[in-house]
Amino acid sequence: MKALIRLSQITLVIFSFVLASCSDDDDGGSNTDQPTLNIVETAQATSDLSSLVSALLQADESADNDLVSALSGEGPFTVFAPTDAAFDDLLDQLDGFDSLDDFNNQELQNLLAVILQYHVIAGTAAFSTDLSDGQTLPTLLQGASLTVSTDGGVFIEDATDVPATVTATRDVETTNGVVHVIDKVLLPQTILDELADIILIPITDLAIANTNLQSLVAALQAANGDLPTVLRGDGPFTVLAPTDEAFELFLDGAELSDLDADVLTNVLLNHVISGQELSSTDLEGLGSGYSNTLATGPGDENLSIYFDTTDGVVFNGIAEVETPNVKALNGIIHVVDEVIVLPTVVTFAVADPNFSTLVSALTDLTPGTNFVSILSAQNGDGDDPFTVFAPTDDAFDKLMAIPGEADLVPILQHHVVAGANVRSGDLTPNGDTMATTLEGDMITITLPGTDDNIADVTDGSGNTGIGIDAVDVQAVNGVIHVLDTVLIPDTNN
């Protein structure tokens, strides 16, 4: 028989009553009423098992299978029946599979049949009271068995690390056996091996399975916050995974145990973008820009991360993607060739080509002042955190000429507020916020801005209408806001 028996509306009504009366009662025993439906009819009549019915029919599209006839036979059988949600979860794990219709050739239909056979125990109708802890159940799939666990419920263990839970709908007696509804599709080892290239697993497990990411795995285990469990969570996550060689360079002869656990944790979180699954195609489409990682800086604000796809995909100007788009069940991994250390405000100035003139001004044009050292400080001694108003290259182009070092030093100092991490949310809404710069003069930030400006700035010399174009580029020692014009201090003091 190649098709399921169609039930009349009267039979469906009768079965609804039978199923309700057969569901698990307080003592877990079976109902004494005589069943009228076989296992196949039971599945067809149960709304939450519609995907199981579809799977049986799809597997039977192959001439090699006739599961519907088999499960309509004399039996007895014990069937662990996955819910519709369980089949949805399975499809989410299979790369390129959106529905059971994607099992669309004989090879895939035979694989689906193998999965379904793994849910059937032949020769017995085992009620929940017949199941015991540690019991092994040989399945219809030759050579493959299931293991029962009764610690805190009734669970069925397959070849994966995650058992299926037998739901409250258990001990549903049929004319040829018994059905227990479970919350997961069970997978035998043969299927795990056969579909290894398309079965998606959580990010942590992908890292464990990758021989070149063992240092990352060790670091996740050594850090605080149970990061392996975090990266097995729902996500989605975009994870930048440093290679073993990258960790070797980062440690420079030290051991993971030599590192402060809190610092190590924050460094690792700086490789995780949460809530987004960004493929290399997504990043290349954007070209360059900023996102946020799970690492935190002043005020527990999430740190920014800068990406540029001009020549490959590079993060924070140091870490280049070696292997992109390793798909996981809960996100995507890009393998990178550097450990991405916690960024300072200097990190972003150097990484973002829009600040190339600013970087030149901070280094080559002011050799007598070690701006890089000053703005890289993260000691919390009163100078940092810094709020930096960073002029773009276009902003510097508006100047008639870049002044010499004696005048340039106070100009650069006029773009830095020391001892404060002032984010856009800290500014006075619909009003002015005044701040004293490292140079000594005051600037005023006005919300909202005019024209296309997020906010307007008035500098120490009284120039107005200077625009803030981007805000809240968060570093570990301060925050950057992007300016379209260079600020000029009061030249009379």
C-alpha cells in the first residue's frame, strides 16, 4: 500500500475522543478501552504528527520503501513519534533543506526511511511503565538501538548528545502497538555519518570538531561565563574564530592559565557578534562599517568592531578572514588569522581609512607629542576613558593647509575630552551639552543637529554648524564620534 488510509470525519471524531482518553494519566498506565486505529491511522488522525505522516509518504516515494504498509501491519510495534516542531528543528539543522519535499530523490528518500525506521521497535508494545533506566531498545533499523533514561522524566537517547523527551502524550494504544510522542527526531550514527556535510551543529561543537581551532576551544573553556554553553545557544551569532597559530602569536609563549580570566573572557567575546548572521557576501555588500561585539568597555557598553572588504575581509585592521562562511546551527563562523585584541580609540583610527589624515596628524606631524601612547592608555587613572571627536579626511581637506606642529597639537587636543565616555545617549536631548577638552577650551554639542547632522558642534573659537556624522564607535578606553569639520580652539588664550 503506497498511500495512507483516508479516515472519515466520524472516525476522526471517534479517534479524538480515544486519544484524549489514552493520554498519560497520573499513574502513566494505558487505557483499558480497545483501540480501533492502527499506528498509521493514529498518526494521520493526530494534528501534531502531520509531519511524521508526510515523512512516511515522502520516504515511500522510493520504490525501496513501503513504511506505510509496514506500520499498518500486524506488529506489535512501539513507535516514538516526533512532533511537527521536532521535524521543523531537524530541517533547521540540514543545510539547504526547507521542507520534507527536499528529500526529492531516491537516495534522500532512502535516508529519510532510515531515520524513520530508527523510531520503531518491532515485536513489542512497550508502555511507559515497561521502560526502565538504561534499557536498550533494538530498532527496526538493523544494528541500531535506542537507550532509555528515566532520570527526571522519560528520555530516549540516540547517537547525538541531545536526548528526546517523551511528552505527556504517551502510551497511545493502537491496534498494532503503542505510540509515544517525542520532541525530537532521533538520528542514528549512520545518518550522522552520511549527512555530516549538511547537518548543522552549534558553533561550539563545530569548533571542537575543527582540528585548527583547538586553542579557541581551550580558551572558551578557560574563560568565565561558560562560553561553550553560550555559543551553543539559539543565537544567531557571527563568530570570528582565530586559528591555533593566531593564538600562538597572541600568547607569545605564555599559557592560557597565565592570563587574567576576566580579560580573556572579554577578548573572546570581542570575537562574537550577537543577533546577526553576517556572511562574507553580506559584509562585501556593505563594503566597510561597524558592528558591535559581546565584549564590553566603559559603562559595560558593547565594544564596536570595524570591518573592511577592500582587500579580503578584515576586522579592526588586523584580522583577515582565512575561511569564510562556515555555517552552524546557530550562526556562522569566519576563521581569522589574528586574535582580535580589545580595541582602543587608536585601533579604530588606524583601521578606518576615513581617518588616515587624522592618524598622520597624530603621528608623523606631531612627533614631539606621543598621541598614540596617550590615546592607547586604559589605566583608568583619570585621563581615560576618552571621548574623541574624530575628523574625517574630508574634514581635514576643508582646511586651507594643515598647520605646523606647534599649532596642530592644541587643535588635536581640542578634539579630546578626557576622563569621560560620553555616548550619544548621554547628551542633553533637544538642548546643549558642554564639555571641556584636553586642550582646555570648551565645546558645545547641540541636539538635534541641522541638515543631515546627527548633532551640531560649536568649537572653542565659536565656529558653529560643525556636524557629527556618526556616533558611538565604542573602544575599551573611550568612544569616538565622527566629525565633518576640524574643531579649532580659541587662538586668543
